Amino acid sequence: MPALSRTLSPEILDSLDPADSRAIRSRRDLVWIDRLMGNSRWIASTVSRSPGAARRIVELGAGTGALCRKLHSMLPRSQVAGMDLAPRPPSLPDGVQWISGDFFQTLAPHSGGCCVGSLVLHHFSDTALRVLGARLADFSELLFVEPLRSRATLAASWLVSPLAGEVTRHDMPASIRAGFVPGELMRTLGLNPEKWESLEDLACRWRGWVRFHAVQR
């Protein structure tokens, strides 16, 4: 059976005011989905063992700041920064830096450190991701969790959709169709395999996720 081609389509949550009740419900859905699948736990656990994290950790698409809070609590001596279009979450600890705006414009080069993100890269075209890959070249380690683009993942999304709100029911299949297959992000970001080693977690595919992990050689 041929693989699904990557297709981007608008997701409702991206167009809603953060205070909209539908957006609040959708963010709640994303929290329990994340807990169920253990994606933030995987990022936090991997970062905790990373030498680069001692210098700086940047989260792209930081949303509610939940992962930033967890990373700051685990690694209080590290510089933790969240980047998102949304304003700074009111409950974020003072020790976490928050940079509002388009991270394609605000992400400055950093020597070393980790860049992480959960469910953020699938929002962008291959062309935009190549541009982002060039901006990520100075980090020492990258960790991203993205939907696995497959028919099996689409089928699984219909099974959990009765538990989710209307926005999530729409956005889940859209996210999956815009997701990635194993090995694809390395190429799409334009990372040079002579400089980067891919440590992608292939065991998580049954859960419907691509856990992308790359470190500078």
C-alpha cells in the first residue's frame, strides 16, 4: 500500500483566540494525549541526560509553557526559553525566558544547547522547515515529537476522537496528514548526516508518533 503523501491543511486551534472556550478544551485534550503517549516525558528524560542542556534549552511552540516549567524544575541551573506566538503564560516561573512572536524571526543562533518541540514542525511546509533547519544548525542536540503519517495512525485517531472536543476531532487527522515518516525529518530539515547523528526512536511508531532525536557529531 503506498505511503500517504504529506498534506498541510489549516488547523482550527491555530486560528482561535487563546481565551476561546474551544481553544481551552483543545489544549486540555492535548495535555491528556501527551500524558497518555508520554511524549513530554520522553523529551524531559532525554534532555536530562544531555550535556548540551547544561547550557541552554529552547522550546519551539511552547504553548502553555508546561514543558518549559518541567525542564526548569529538573534543570534549574540551565537557561530555559520558550518561544511561541502566544503571550507569556502567567504562571511561568521567573527563571524561564519567554520570547513571543514568530520563531522563524526570533530564533537567534546559539552555540550548543538543546532545541526541543512537541507537535510543532508539522505546521510548516518542507520549504519552511529547510529554512528552520539552517537556524537549528548551531544547536548541539534536537528533540522533536511529531505525528506519524500513516493510515494506521489515522485509524487510531478515530478511535479516540469521541473523548475529544470538536476542535481536536478536526485537527487530529489534519496533523497526521501533515506529519512525518521515520527518517524524513533529517532530510526535510536539511541536516548534514556527516555532522549530525540521528538517534530517532523507532520503537514508538506503534503509538503513532515520530520521536526525532539528532545530535551533533
